[in-house]
Amino acid sequence: MPTQRTPADRLDQAVDALLAGEHVTLDASLRPALSAAEALRSTLLPVPPGSRFQAALAGRIHGDRLAERTLRAVNTTRGRLIAAGAVSSAAVGVGVTAYAVWRTSRRHARPAHR
Amino acid sequence: MTQAPAAMPREPRDDPDAAAVRAAQRDRRAFEVLYRRYLDRVYAYAFYALGDHHDAEDATERTFLAALKGIDAYSHTGAGFRAWLFRIAHNTVSNAMRSRRRKATQPLPEGWDRAAPNADPATLVARAEEGRRVLRAVGELPLDRRQVVLLRFVDGLSAAEIGEVLDRSPGAVRVLLHRALRDLAARLDA
């Protein structure tokens, strides 16, 4: 069964057609609203932003990407530094321990002074 | 009785921006395509809503930077990328209006009377005066009706898309638009 379209639905469809540049006719009850829609269409003209602003915003968008890449690089570098630091500390620890063991073993191996 | 929210999930293929969004999610450099596609419309919405070029620039910048930040989290549901972007723009503009306690009176956009350069001066003056009346009447509309009018006529969003932006059903948006146009007709006729 076909559903009855409301005035709001019919007006919305008429606005669609109006915005597409088509000629629109509606019944008398909706004609004042359609006239208001026509007035809006010819009044609310596109307002392009200034070229300086466009360039600045494009730069900011690019800059944000640059900042993100830099941050990622720094994070990666920081990670490498931490890993290198941990390895170095471990190596130093192992070295010191090995030296201490070696010194102790040499001391025990030497004959005692009389 | 409450009106059931309209079910309008769309497949990505229905969204004309789907490919550009996917590209931007893979590589943010591709966001520039979306930026260029929507810059004028977001700016125009902000300008007509806030009534000032400087404020419109600020709101436009915030909108695109927020969109860039959130593009990874965007998923193709609802009315598409355009509605998602204008939802950000709408929230940004609403915050600006709240924080500045600004009543959005609408000044004429620059270059308004350059629309018909060959028209005779009397026609231009009459047009400019008519334009002022229309903009004044739009500025006097209740906020929700004004927002629907701007999103529909400045940005060309459909009722479904405006519903996504304003968190209303498409039917409720159509009713708001109907009321707004009747209201405007009465104001312009007075």
C-alpha cells in the first residue's frame, strides 16, 4: 500500500530539485516555503576562504604530519638508546664480574708470602 | 510515541569519499584530497554560522585538524564521511558560539553584490537589500532551524546527512526544515 507523503517530505524533495537547478512546482500551501527556499538559494552564496588562510592551514596539516613523523623517529631512536643502554650495562656488569672472578682465582693460585 | 531512528547504514561504496578516506587512513598525505574537497564548504558553513571571517577561519582550522587526528578511527557507517566531517564542524562551531556568547548575526559575505557584474546599479542595490533581509531573517531563526537551513543550503547536505550531524532522524530534519522555511516565509513577508 503506498504511504501518504507528508508536506515536509514533499518540500524536502522540492528543495533537492531546487538545489539541483531544476524548475519546481508545488501546491499552494507549500508555495511560500518554496519561495523562502529560492531566496535562500540565491542569498547563501559560496564564501571561499582567503588564499593566505588556505595556504597556512595546508601548511599546518602538513606540519602535523611532519611533527608526527619526527615524534615517531624520536620514539624509535629513544627505544634504540634504551636497548643499547641496557645491553651496555649488562656487558659492563658481566665484564666487572668476570674480572673479579679472574682476580680472585689468580690470588688463590699465587703462593703465600712467608 | 517516539519516532524510531531511521536505519541508514550504508556500504562504503555508497560514500563518494570512501576511497579517499581509505587512502588517508593508509597514508595521511592523502588527507589533502579530502581537505581540498571540503575546505570551501566547511568554511562557508562556519562563516554563515559565526558571522565573521576570522572566527570562521579558526573553526575551519580546528575542524580539519580534528578530522586529520581522528581519520584513523573513522569507520564507514551512517551517512558517510561528509556527515562525519560536518559533525565535527558543527561541534566546533557550537563550541565557538557558546564560548564567545555570540549571537550569530549574519553579515553579508564579501563579494555578495558581485554576483551579476553587468546588472544595473538599481538591481544590484535591490538585490543586496533583499540579501540583507534574508540573512537577517536566517539569523533570527531558532538555533536548530538555522543549523538545518545552513547545512541544507550552504553545504547541500541531505536530510539523512543532517540527521547524522545533529543526531536526529531524517524525518525530524525534514520537519525542522519545513518549519524553518515557513518561519522564514512569514518573516520575509512581514
